[in-house]
Amino acid sequence: MKAPEPATEKNIRYPAIQESRLENGLRILAVQDDHLPRVFLSLVFPVGRAFNPDDNLSLVSLAMELTKSGTGNRSASEISDLIDQLAIDYDSDVLMEHSFIGMTFLEKELEAALGLLADTVLEPTFPQEELEKVQIRWKSHLIAQRSQPEFLANERIFKTLYENHPYSRISMTPEHLEQVTRDSVKNIYQSRFSPSDAYLLFAGPVDSVTATDLGNRFLGEWAGTETPVIRFPEPPVIDQRFICLIHRPHSVQSQFLVAGRTLPQGDPDSITLKVANQILGGGGSSRLFLNLREDKGYTYGAYSRLKSYRNAGLFLAGASVKTEVTLESIEETLKEMDQLHEQPPGDEELARCQQELIGSFIRQMETPASVGALELDRRLHDLPENFYSTFIPKVRSINKESVVEMARRFYDSQRLAITVVADREKVEKELGRLGEVRVFDTDGELV
Amino acid sequence: MVKVPDIEFEEHHLENGLQLLVHHQTRIPLTHVSIHYRVGSSYETPGFSGLAHLFEHMMFQGSENVAKNQHGSYIDNAGGRWNATTSKDRTNYYETVPSHYLELALWLEADRMQSLKVTLENFENQRQTVIEEKKQSYDNRPYGLATLRFEELAYENWAYAHPIIGFIEDLEKYTLEDAVNFHRTFYGPGNATLVLAGDLTGIDALEQAQKYFGNMDNHTRRHSPSLEEPRQTSEKVETIQDPLAVLPAVYMAYHMPELGSPEYYALSVLALVVSHGESSRFYRKFIYDHNLITSLSVGPNQNKGPQLFYIWVQIQKEIKVDQVVQEVEEELKLLREEPVSEAELERARNQIFYRFVGRLTKVSRVAELLAHYALFFDDTGRINNDLDRYLAVTPEDILEASRNVFRPENRTLLLVEPRTTDI
């Protein structure tokens, strides 16, 4: 029996997003959607962990964290009382090249939430005792993350592919936390976090006129400063294969990652690269998944993904596999990469991967918050204005030859980094067949 | 007061016993198709642990008209997403597809409900995959083995005590025939609930369900495992060493009644008071004020039957485990003696309102909630009046539930000691 044919496809339009700009430079974005009495508010700064000074990678994160730890009007406890009283789902994070404060709450709390946001970003006081509390809390998290194999593999990949470049900065260290001073945190906040290059997104039952009015009322007084334009150097060229083994005693599996450098953000070829990634390891029908899991049973799942930054991006492919097939799993991964150089995707495979990307894009249009997140992402990655309104036809226009070209350019099994987190005794010798192996401990030190 | 929008739905029952739930909305041309079977790990018997979950993997290994892995590729070709999950009380399979592919999803689900076509080779392949899943999710992770051990220690009834993922010795001995029998016993229309949520414009959902599922015989019957848990009369304590952990942790739990009981609502509200947000009692005291712990997770474990009220904490390096256990006990003692304040309760209510409004953000969420009420309460309509039960909770209800549940002899404690200096 054959599968039923689809019905007539319904058109989907990328929603209109309204933008305005306040006198202080703050850009206000509004994704109006009256479906639910709930608002997502996000304040985004183009300042990420790569913007930390070389000698201390904790400053940007501490600056973000401490905005809610005391202001001219409220203590840290009063702020957390208010967040919970208003039932605000509060989140903030620092990524590679940007950082954000996100708040989701019921529509009736809109003004109260904005008032709180304004208080925290306009008048943070960075109290010394709050800094000390965060130092203790975070130190434990830094210790605990070193017991997670995914973190260890990832950290070593970034250090290997980006060497001393700011993009190598995955995490601060306990020493950075210990050495930080209140003044240095305050200084980085005042010099880098400014309305002039920030975005404030409203997603929910708020029209653009109201969003602009509210922005003006609550954040119009925020003067900020002229933020310096920071240009990162070009990352080093990767011209060989690096193999790093992180010795994690008592491991009962091997967590491996294979990664190489790709395109910088905003590159016109980035959509073609996305299709190539879908083919390699983009989901449960991809070549890596079918090979390592469905054919060989080496793993619960094998995937690849892309990350892109202003100066350079990377692909990462990997899995957590049976220890005794560590080498075979990595070899199969490299083989899949190489095969894509010579063996173009079939018609069906290409169509499937294109459709996966389109489907994922459509699902992101289900909530105003995820539409807003896409729009912020477009701006932060310098993508053209019509990037999303033309996304579907662009994905459909990708052909096999261009996918193969991407694979030849970037899936180069001789120029990449391989990291394995495992019990050294069980895998070191055989990993030597891939090349020279450097061994590290879970503290990241070369053994 | 915010008006929480009702979730509109239709409910139908096919002659063969299939329950059909339908939620229609036109915001976006997406439809979520979800099928829930009334079988989970609590339906297993000793010696057969992990079979419900291993079987879930089999449902992707081929049926009469669909080859191994073709289920996923059909949905991927349509631009959809798919997966499945197994809990202690049920197993579900779902697809979110562009609406014009609704019939494809129904056809795929119907095909694997009525026919399983798994080869020995594919069965073996998934056995290995599940063993690796266990290692990745538990054995190779800090606190993974403690997580599995804890419910074994706390529950006396094997139904909830044993892990969903199963014991390796059981996983290793299953045969293809076990899978075939499992399918025959539990996978049929009379044991399933089908939910369609999304843009169903111009579609007669009942007619579609009839078309794909209506001709199946109902060879299954509903099973009801005994979930009864004896009253715990003395505290249980155990310590385990975890070579993968770097910080100590404590698993603490108290037996409490089932989902939907008065205690369930009272203690769900209490969990918000003590652990939701940085102003909550436990966060404020144990993290903000005294930095005794690094993280915490508190609340009922959401099983359908007898639940555990969980308190999990990861402890700061230089802090003594006994001190944390003692301080948690003092907080619980306070809860047994004094009602929570009106201000605390109001805050929790605001958080509950916020959560209930958020239920309608995605069609997939609506579908899974409808199934939740249908399967666990046999009352889908409860989806629209459950909020009232949370809002009706009073400080006295919380006090009474705390007195009944947080009894010293009702406590199970698992202490996890981190690795020493053997590296």
C-alpha cells in the first residue's frame, strides 16, 4: 500500500516585523500577535564572551548577572521578590558575540516588567557582597561542568580550532572569578552595554506604536555611551588534523567530536552549507545517524551541527559511542564527510534535507517569541533584510553540485580537530592510527 | 484576574475502542498528531524491565508498508518532526507536520499499530542502541546511577521502583518474539488515544480517523498494573560513591498520594513556594543567603499513581552533607508547623496563572496535555477546570499535606559521595 498524497499546501508568510529607533539609539522591534495575553521581552546587546579582556573571561557574564543584583532603587532580594511576584520567567545569558536578558510574563504585567528591566539596566550598582555571592555560586558550577563529557569535548574543540583567538573562549575559570573586582565589572558594563547598539524586542499582544511609546517611557532616559567598535583578527588557518584525547577516568563510553572551520556569518553560501549539514548529520534520517546508530548500533545518536560567528564558523559532528568502537566511529564519520565530496546526494535525499530546513523554519513561526528570536538572529548575524521572507525559495533552489562544493571546501578530513573524552587506557593506542594524539586531563591541562 | 483561555476540543470513540481527541486552530498550517498507548514501564513484570522502552524503538524498525527508518524519512520529507517517549505510565509517538500532510501521519501511525515487521537484525541493532542510550543518559554521567538507584530504594512496589530504561541483564536476553508479543498485547486501537491538534480546516477528523484506524480489530484489552505502595514505616538511607561526580548530592523523597489527589495539588503549590525562583524559601536560604548548595530540584515526580515528593540538591564542595540534610529537615518541620503566608501563596498563584496561559503556545503542547488528562484522569474535560483545583489550595491544605507527607519515617535518603583523589 502506498502512502497517501499530501493535500494542497497552504501558504505561509513571514510576519511583518515593525522597527523603530529611540533617540538614544535603542532599536525597538515588535512582533505583534494577539493570540495569548502573554509577552516576551528581550533586550539584546552585541557583547559576548569573546569581548572579555584576555586575562579575565568572567567580566561580561558577571556584568549581565549583576544587573539584577541591586540598583539605586532595589536590593537583589527585592528584585528577585518582584520577578517571582509578577511571575516573570526571567533568563539571561552571554553567548559568543552577544548577550541578552529575556522576560516572559502575562500581558497585565507589561509595564511593571519594563519598569523592572529599566531599573536593572539603567541603574545597576554592582554591590560588592552580591559579587562575592555570585563568585562562590559560579565557582561550583565551573567545577561541576568539568564532569560532563560534552563540555570537555566542546571546550577542547574550540581551543584547538581557534587557538588564542577570542572565539576559543568557551568558559571562564575559577581563577578568573577569584581575581575579578567590582570596579572591573562595573567598568565593562558602563563601557560596552549601551542602548546605542542594543535591541529591545516585544513579542505578543503589543503593537509597534505601543512598543515604541513604552520603550521611550521606560528606557528613553538611558544615555549609555559610545561603544567601541571591536574587530577580531582573522582566526588562525587550520592546515592539519589535530587529535586530542581528554582522559576522563571511569568513563564507560567515548564522547567524540569532529570539527572544522566553515563560513563566517552572513556568507551567501550559508544556506547551502546548512543543506550539506542536514545530509551529513542533521537528524534521524541523516547519513551519520543511519550509519552509526541504525546500521551499526554504536550509539544512541550521531549528529552534526553548525555554528557561525562574525569572522568564522565551524561544523561539529559527533556522538557518544561504545568505547571499543571509538576509532571505528570516528573513521566512519570521516568517511561520511569524504564521501560527500564524491557522491552527491540523491534527488530524494536533497529534497528531504531541503524540506527539513523549511519545516523547521515554519515551526519557528508558531510563536511570536520564536519569530522575534529569528529576527534578532538575522540582525546579529548581519543577514540581509529579505533573508527570511525569501528563505523557503532559496532553500529549494540549492542544487546537488553546490552541496558537493560545500563538502569539498569544509568537510576536509585532513584539516580539522578531533576530540575524544574517554578513559585513556582504553582508547589512546588505537587513536594513534589517526595521527599524533595529545592527551589532556579533565582540568584541560596537557598531560 | 486574567482569563485563562479554555482549550476547545472534541472527543470521539471509534467502535474498536480508539479514543480520538481533536483541537482545531488556524494560526499556522501545522498539525500535531500524537498517539498514546496505555503502557509504560509500570506495566512490565520482574525479569522484563525496559521492554516498553525497547519496544518503542521497534516501532521505527518497520511495519507492513513502511521499511526500517522509513517512518522518519517520510515525515522528514514532509518537513515534519517526529519522535517517541516512554514513561512509567504510557508510551507516546508523535509527528508535527505541515497540515497538508495530516493523512501521511495517520497512515504511518495506523500501519505500525496494526502490523509490526521487525527483522532479527534490526531487533539486535536497537538492543545495542538502547544499551548505549542507557550509558549516555546514566552510566557515563555524574549522578546517573544514583538517579536510577533512588527510585528502586524509595518504592517497594516493583512497578515504579525499576528503571524505565531497564536492567542490562534483562535487555540482553529479549528475543524478537518478546517484541512481537508485546505489540500484540498492548498495541491496538482499544488501548490507544489519538490526538489531532492544529489547522484542520476542511477536514472531518472523525472521518479521517475512521478511514485509517476504523477497520482495525480491537485485539487488545486495557491493563491496570497494581501501583499500590505500602505505607513506609521507617526511614531508608543509603550512600553511594560516584566516581564521575565532583560534588556531593542528596536525593531525598517522601511518599505521597497519586496524581490528582488533594495532596498532589497542595504539594505542587508548595513546591512553587519553596523552590520556584530566587525568592523561594529554599533558593533564598540554601543558595542566596548561605551558599550551602549549588542547585536544587523540588516537587512531585508526576507519576500517575503513588508519587514521590522529591528534593534533590547538589552540595557545595566544602559544605557537610549532614548539615544540608539537617537544614532541609528544619525547613520541612516549619512547613509541618506553620501555614505558608498569604503572600507566598499569592505569588505561587500568579505563577500558576502564567503557566496555564502558556499551555496554548504550541499545538504540540495542547495535544500532549489533552492526552495527559484523557489517560491519567479518564476525563479530558478536566483540562479546563484543573486550574481551579490549584487555585483552591489554602495554606491549611498545604499544612495538612505537609504533616501527612513530610513524616520522618516516610523519608528516603540517598547520599552521593563524589570521587576522591584517585585521578
